[in-house]
Amino acid sequence: MKHPAALPALVLCLVGATAADPPKKALPLPGEVFALSGRTAFLIPATADPHANAKPWVWYAPTLPNLPGPEEAWMFERFRAAGIAVAGIDAGESYGSPAGNTVFDTLHAEMTRRGYSTKPVLLGRSRGGLQTLSWATANPDKVGGFAGIYPVCDVASYPGVAKAAGAYGLKAEELEKRLTEFNPVDRLAGLAKAKVPLFAVHGDVDKVVPLEANSGRVKERYKELGGPMALVVPPGQGHTMWPGFFRCRELVEFVIDHAGVGLRLDSPRPYQVVQRGAKNVGTVRVQGRLGEPTRSADGLEYRVGTEAHPGEWRKLDASVKGGGFDATVEVPAGGWYTLGVRATVNGKPVAEAKVERVGVGEVFVVAGQSNSANHGAEKQAARTKRVSAFDGTDWQLAADPQPGASG
């Protein structure tokens, strides 16, 4: 006699054996989360330059269940606006070990398979510095640059030889004897020979990852080896969530400069509004830089339009000095517009960048304390999505409390 209950049980087993659900991970910006060789990886894409041979990207670590976090959103937004994607892979607590480097190898292979640059800029936060700098020292020909936010650079400093030994498959005394084989701070010669640029922002009272034993020591040794490194030391800052670490303009500039971006636009900014004049026209300042791949460009063009009517390309009469360019263009009142700039060689486009949501209209200055930003009354937001606010540094959609005034 057959048992009718057996079939449903079998069906349930078969359903359970179908393709595994994709890994789940919260990201600070919209992106893709995917499995790679059994590890969780992510990619936050950017608008690609249609003329680039390979898409630039920055490689973030550590990629852990809660990282990258919301504090990274500000700099990730700026990378993305410059056409730079952000990616990472969870290598666990590998502490810069060969096993962790092998995991990193899989991400590099996957990203290049997807058309991304063979030379990303590596960005290590805290112990992510061990992971990224270790992989960089093992692969100096595959690195566009290294940037760190209070990065760990010395295994002995953090997490300590005893704690790290297991990740290396060694006993503590064995790792101690062989530490210079693995320790990033002791393996900088290849990066220096390749002239790979380094950058770090590191507080001078960091007790968890001391400046002197990590970023400071790397800078000293890298200088001796003839390698370039910039080090920003905020006074009185430790191993904290101080916003200055995650909104470091020097770090963002470094990454953009070395990620292989062909052309970057610094002005106008997204959501920026320019005052219109008596003829219902505004003067928009267009500033930016030509990257290393396009320094040979002999012309610049621009266009202003909307998604439905992108506009025609026109010559941009700009002053160009040291790779930077500066110009002004007249734009009729309205918006939001998309402003694009492209570099050309003998009339052929070689690089392109654009800024979305640029407007020409009315600009008002509101002065005062917290009430001027509407901290106390009913909070409001612009329903039209055509009102923006400036906090002295950046533009954003206007929503109470407005930026700039204290609360």
C-alpha cells in the first residue's frame, strides 16, 4: 500500500533544494548583493563613462554583516557622482592572511570580468586596512592606490599575533617568527617601486589602532622607499565615529584622482540652483579636471538639457591649466537640467561626465538661528522636488530642519 503523505514530503524536499536565495545585506546606497565563491559580495554601481576602456571602482573593506554602514554613504555618493563604483567582499576576520587574499582574488577576477578596471583604489577602514593593504602588497601591479580611515597596517598592533595566528593557519610563535613575510607594514617595497600612491586619515589619540604603529609607521617607511603617501592627522581624534573621518574631502579627492576617471566635474553640483538674471538666464560655472587617461585631450564640449531633450553638444570655451578647466555657460531659467561635459581628441570623444538636477531660478538667503531652519515648527518638505538647500558645502533637496543652522 502506498502512503499518500510521502509525495508532498518529497515535493517539499525538492523545493528546498532549488537555487539558494541570494544573500541579504543592507547597503548605504542602492546596489547589488550577490554570492561569490560562497562569500557575500556587493556592488554599488555608478553611471559609466561611455568612452572609458574600463569602469573605475573603489574596493571597500571590511565587508562584514554591518559594514559598510550608513556613515560611508556621504563619500560613496561622491564616488558614484564621479563615475566610480564601490564593491567589496566578506573575507571574514582574515586579518590580511593569505586565505583572505585568496577571497579577494575572486572579487578582483569578477569585477574585471564585468568590465571594471584592473587597478581599483583600495579603501580600508580600521581592520579593513589589514585586508586591503595586505592584498595590495601582494599585487602591486593591480592597485591604483590605497586609502585608509584609521587603517590597521601592522598585525602585531591589531589584533595582535596571538589572535591573528588562527587566520594564518599558524601557531602564535610560528606567526611571530614569520611576521615580516605577511605583515603589510613590512612588505611595502613592491608598492613603492610601482609608485602606488597611499593616503590615510588617522587621529593622533587613537588607542585601538595607534597612529604611530600603523599609518605613521607606513608613511615613514614608504618615504624611505621612495613611495608617495599623504597622511591627514585630525588633532584630538581617536578611533571613533567622528564625521570628519567619513566626510574627509582629501580622501574623496585622492580616490577620484587615482581611480582612473577620465573626466570629473566639480561644478555645478547636483541640486544646485543658480540665480537667474533680468533676461531670465543664469550663468552656470563649469569646473572640473581631466584625469590621467585624457590629459592629451585637445577640446572640450558641453550640453545642457533634460532626459527627453538632452541638447546639442557645443564647444566649451574654458581656461585649462594643469589638467583643470574652468568656464561659464548661459542657461535659461528652468530645470532640473542635466549638464554634460566631454573631452575630445581631434574631434573624437574620449571621456564624458555629467551632473544631474541643476536648476536656474531664485536663490534666497535665510539668516538666523535654529528657527530659521524650522527646527521648532511643523516640519515641511518641498512637494515639487524643485526646491533645494545649501549648507555651505553641499546642495540637497530642501526638507525641514534645513541644513546649516544649529538645532
